Amino acid sequence: MNKIMLNKHNIESSDFINLTDNIKASGKYLLGIAAADERSLNSKYAVRYFFGGGGGNIDEYCVNADESFQSISKICPAAKMYEREIYDLFGLLPTGHPDLRPLMLYPENWDSSVHPLRKDYNNLTPEMKKYGEYKFKEILGEGIFEILVGPVHAGIIEPGHFRFSLAGEPVLQLEVRHFWKHRGIEKVCEGKDFKEGLDLVSKISGDNNVNITISYLEAVENLLNIEIPKRAEYIRVILAELERIWNYVRDIAWIFMDIGFALPAQSLFALQEELMRLNKILTGHRFLFNSLTIGGVNSDLDSAKLKTIENTVKKVENIIKDCEEFILNSSTVLDRLEFTGKINHKTAEELSLCGISARASGLSRDSRIEFPYLIYDKLNLKPVLHDGGDVFARTVLKIKEIYVSKKIIEDLLFNLPEGDIAVACGNKPEAYKYAIGNSETSRGNAFFYIMADDNGKIFRLKYIDPSFRIWPSIQYGVLGNIIADFPLINKSLNLSYSGNDM
């Protein structure tokens, strides 16, 4: 197992803001910010900033705070959402932040003096009444009007509010407001053992549960000093890549649906169904739930299952090649995809985007390569990049990533080592030790920060979903496009509401 090297730095808040420019100039980017109420340990709150890139190791900067800390969001725009989140959930003021409107705890029905992630929070919900009003950003001028979408959507789409400002057809501004169903998973995990935590985090975003769980287990198994069997490492990677494939098959299908090409879409939806039936054969669940455990995996792959996997991924490649050829040779398709929803390189860099969203804008961000885990460092992976930043670039990269995943799976099928698929995990972690986990989901980097308490249970768990990082970028991607292209742009990013609102 590859354990990420953390370069730890304790720093004063006032000094850190001056250092942030140098960190960015060195090629590092913000992986996440994790705050914790550590007053029982040192009478302070801790705000930990994690920067990755530029060599594989991760730099951690820890700022101890009383009731406030210095905002870095004017220098590092990617920090803006994290700092608003900390202000809501801990009540710590990010001094100098340009936008301190509530992010998760809505003033329409939540008392702003109640902060759920403080250790002295009494778990009581404030009285249901109006405590304040949320002010949306406005563009004023003759002929400017607004179109409001959501938070309630048709069908089974989860809630999200999108407020468009337009002058004629082009979009001048989009403001996104989420967290309508924030579930408080981080708070619920406090005091739970790691197995109970596993049951919770695997349900954060169901379509990426394997890769999210891998990130969680990377942190937990580090805390417990567990080395999982080599066969279990291979099986985890096979399941992770199968999950990636079916996600991208679905994503491409919806792109076809949104531009009115139902025939190739239905072919891909049928393929998605076949892949999900394969999941059921392999693990007993269409979404691969409960396939991983602390110390290994729950389901072995016998020769019959291996043959089924091999046959299925070959079929995937044949169908995807037909779709790729159709996209590249259809002027109608290209007219809808090219130059639509463009997120340029600089915007992607400033927002610290990850996954396909970053790679489609020319940023080499892939956790399997940057922070290799399991056996990814043995696979000689190269980043698959495009510099278009548009719907076309994101769609083409998903096709190419399917080919990469197919090759990974085939290589591992023929080299699967013999041995156990799990080891016992009776170790108790060191009190108040913490570890991080990274993995590459179909959307991008899944990041965990986990600290154990003196009973070997979870003292603090912070999860950062790739969707939390990427949602702000759609507000830039739609600018200058017509509102009819918004569903297409949204589908090309295919971000998770539940992963965001966790």
C-alpha cells in the first residue's frame, strides 16, 4: 500500500496568507480545508489546509484559531466555499472573506448562532422559524431578467437551485445554491467506530461508492497500520475501474439524449444496464455496495467471474468505438458540443478543479497518478488530457478514459495474484492521530481527513467530494452560452448533488 507523505507545517494565520502566493507559484493547488474543534486538546480550533501537486507529496498547513482566522480566498479562490462552510458549521470567522452569506445553514430556518460541528453542540435543531433572508446577487440594467430553476426538479433529480441572469439569450450570470438536503454525515460519524463510519460514507454518493470507500479505507487502514493482501488490492482496483466505466457510459448516453440523438443514447443505456448486472453478479449489488471492507474486500473473483468481466469490457470497447466515430464524424453533434460550456485553463486552475473537469481544461490532475494508491503506481498510467475545456473535450476524455479503464482491468485479470482477500483488523489507533485518504472517482479526487479519539473511534471526519470543488465552475462555463445549453453543460460535468450535500 502506498502511504502519502504529509509535509506538516504549523503556522500563524496572519503569516499563512502571505505564504499562499508562494505555494501557488510552486505549482501546488488546494486539495481541501479541514477544520476541527480541538478545544478539548489544546483550547483551540484547528484549520488544516492541504495542498497537492508538484511532486506527489501533500503539504499540510495547520492554523490554530480561537474565533477567527485569516481568509485566503482573495488569493486562492478555491478556498472560498470551504471558508464559508467553516463559518457556518464552526462559527469561525474567516476575516477578509468577500462573501460570507450562509452556505449550508439557511437563514430562512436556521439560527446562525448554532454551529453543529462544535463539540459542545447539543444536537438540537433550532426552532422552525425564519431567522433571516438570503440575498442573491443581482445584475441591474435595462432588459435584464432572471430565470429560476429548482430547487425542485422533474423526475428523480436531487434538489439544486440555479438562478440565471440574462439579457436576451446569452447568460450573463448564474448563481448556484445547493445544500437543500445537507445530511450532516460528518457530525453523525463522530463517536462511531470505523466499521460504522464505513457503512455511512459508502452511501455518500451511490454511483461512486467504491472509489469513495477506497479513499476512506486508505485513511482508516493507515490509522490502524493495516497492510491488505495483494489480491485484495487488485480486486479493489478492478471494481474501481468497473465503476468508472459504467459512470462514463451513462454520462455519454445523457450527452446524446440532450442533443436529441436517442438511438446511440439507448444503446449506451442498454450497455449501462449490462454493466450494472455484472456488478450484481460480482458483488451481489448493482451499485457494488458493501464490496469493500476494512482490511480487504468482501467478494472474491473466481474464474467464471473473471471470464464474465473480460467478455463484458470487450463489448464495452466495441460499442464505445462506434459512439466515438459517430461523434467525430457528425457535424451536427460537433456543432452542439464544441465551444459549449467552456471552462478555460486559468479558471480551472484558480478553482483547483480535479478529475475530468480539470483534465479537459489542460490540467494534469489524476489522483491515481499524482497520489498513487493500491497498485496504481505499478500500472504506468499517463494522464489523458485535452485543452478545449468545453463539452466536447469532457465527452472525448470520458471515452478515452473508458479505454484506459478497460486496459487496466484486462491487465489485472491476467495477473491476479493468489491469496487471501482480507486480513483481521483488531488494531487500535493511536489517540488523536490522523490520516488522509485520496482516490480518483469518475468525477475527480475524493479526499478524507480522519482523526481518531482516545477510544479508537472517530473524533473528526472530513470528506471532500469532487463535486464540492467543481460545482462553482459551472457558473463560469455557462457564461455567454444560451440557457438551452445549460442542461448539456450540466450533464457534461455530471456532478453529484448528494456528494456535495453530505
